[in-house]
Amino acid sequence: MKTPKMLRQNNMRIFVKKRHIPAQSCCYLVAMKFVLLFMILGFGGFGVSAFAQQQLSSAPGKKVILRGLDKVTANTVDFEITIGQSYSFGSLTIEPSYCRKRPPEEIPEVYAFLTITDRATDGSGQEVEGLNIFNGWMFASTPALNPLEHPVYDVWVLDCK
């Protein structure tokens, strides 16, 4: 039997013992890791009926309630927007495409898909095509996960009806 090698790292003595692992046991270890991973992830959907996977626990909402903050004046405004309609908040145009609220027996979450455009004007005050500054999902429980990044305005989701 060979003696362990001694290494020095950061003034610490570390003893390293070389071991030979047969190829069969390596394959066994890799296979066991995959089995464990599938068990943790819930078998990746195996054994769960297709009906249970497709059924959603709530219906999509018809209106989304948002809160807007003007960072210059520190005023907040709550507004209710019908899905598919546009709403103007300062120089922003907000258009929700979808929202959903989980039922009370599940972990609470409200989320909405929003498109926010910053309206712009040329030097003479004529409105020109706006810049799309946000197009994505916003979550009520974690507004910082996917925030609107604007120097003057802040918008986040409150509720879905």
C-alpha cells in the first residue's frame, strides 16, 4: 500500500490518498445520482396523469390592479386596467395582456404579463413613437424579480380580478 502524499497549500498540510475507482462503480455512482435527481424532482412527471398536469387551479383574470410611483413627487396611484386595454400613467402607456391569481388554498401569488411603453415627444411637443421599456411578467410577491427600470416611474402588480 502506498503512503499518502503531503501537499502544502496556504501553510496547511493536506494529505492526499490516491484511490483507484473501477469503471463499473463510477457508472453505478452516476446512475444513482440520476435516480436521486429524478426522485427529488418528482419523477419528472412520470406517473402523474396528463389531466392533472394540464388542469390549472384558477381562471385568468379580467382586470389587473397595479400601483404606480412617481419618484419625483413621491405620489403613488393605484389603477385598475382591463386586460387588453391601455392606461396612461405619466409618460408611460401600460397594456396588460394576461393576469392570474392563485386560489387561497395554494401559495398566494398574483402575476401579470405587461407591456410598458415610454411615450416620447420631439422638441416641438409632437408625440413620436414610444420606446418599449418593459415586456414581460411581473409578480406581486417579488416585484424586484423582474422590475420596471425607469428613472422617473415605478410600477408593480397588486391584484388580479
